[in-house]
Amino acid sequence: MQIVISPARTITVDEDSFSYQDLPKYLAKTTKILEWMRSLSYDQLHQLWWNCSTRLADKNYQWLQKMDLRQHLTPAIIAFTGLQYQHMAPDVFTDAGLEYIQQHLRILSGFYGLLRPFDGIVPYRLGMGDCAHVAGTKNLYQFWGETLANDLFTNDNLVLDLASAEYEKAILPYLNNNRHFVKCRFGEVIDGRIKQKTTQVKMARGTMVRYIAENQITDLAGVKQFQVGGFHYYPELSSNEVLAFALKKL
């Protein structure tokens, strides 16, 4: 079983907590994206993605010009610092847990494609759904094509989807009868359906990764045993493609 998650918008530099193990697998394609981004003017970048203060946009632009994809690298699992990663808390994983996620966890990224937890990355500002026309493509979904899905399913026909809609869209078009892509849904039961809240879902996804890693789970039967933070598996609301976990009993 492989597990796929989204990156976070917030990224930090930390060269001390853990050492990175490898460079990202698709660094050549990342380089093409970087070259395209550098071909844009400050105003174009600000209009396309950087809907932020002028001060922050200036900082992003200067960082983009000097970005070195091979220097001052932080392991991806530590670099991303959003809610999901905070609740995953990889900095206090056991050695066995860290080994597990390196083998089974993958992070989707518009900039890097598909990351292993200990791939070394630099801070960047580009989402999978952001407007980007790299190498003549319409968007990053077209730029990455079936590469990411093929990679995910190389050695395993089961992938647990803990990614957001923005990122799972990079995988969904390339599923077939031999590829089992199972999404986890977290929320409360309201009128017989799972009602999700964004913050709650992000926290639950991180907690789920921690649970799976700590328990060395490799199948859906183990995933269904998840009972952390008040969540319980609800078979009545689940299917072959969706596992439902709720805080409120039916």
C-alpha cells in the first residue's frame, strides 16, 4: 500500500533536524518549471499566483531568481509545515515509523511532481492548480501527465488517497481496473452523510499518516481500525473507493 498526501503552502528551511537522503526524482522537469517561472516578469508572477502584499511578493521574486535546487535542502517531510504536517509530527516518529513513510508515503507537488519524504527540497510557491503553461502545456496537470500516477502504482495496485482535490486530480484521470485508489473522508454524520470541515480534515489526514506509520499498516483492514481523535470507521457510509471516518455515530 502506498499513501499519497498534498504538500503545504507553508515551507521552512531546516537543515539540522534530519539530513535529506536524495534529490527529487523528477528534478529535470522541476528545472523546466523553474526556467519558465524565471521567464515571467514580476508583474506577471504577482498577477498569476502571488496574491499577497508587495513586500511578500518582492521577497518571493528575489528568492525565485537565486533559487538553487541542489543547495540548502530540507527533507520534504520536515519542510512542509501546514496543519496536516503538524498533526503528523514526523520529527518525533520512531526510526521504524520514519523508515515506513520513506517506503510508503509520497507527497504530490506541482513543482516537484512526486516526492519521497526524505527528498531534499527548497521553499517554492506553486500549487498544482495554479496557472502555469510550462513547455507549451495548458496547466501543470497536463505538464505532469500520467507520470505521477504511473510512479505511484509502479509496485503496488493500492494507493490510499489523503490528498486534497487539487492534487488528486493529477492521479484520477489515469486510474484503471488494476489501480485501486481509495480516498479517506473525515467529518461528522449529518443527515446520513459525512459533512467535512477543512481544518478538521487536514488535522485528521496528518493523524492518519502517523497512525499508519506507527502501526506499520499495509492494507485497508488496518486502516479501518483507525480510532484517533474521536474518529471511527463507518462501513455504512463507505464504498470500494471511499473510507468514511466520523466523529458522530449514526
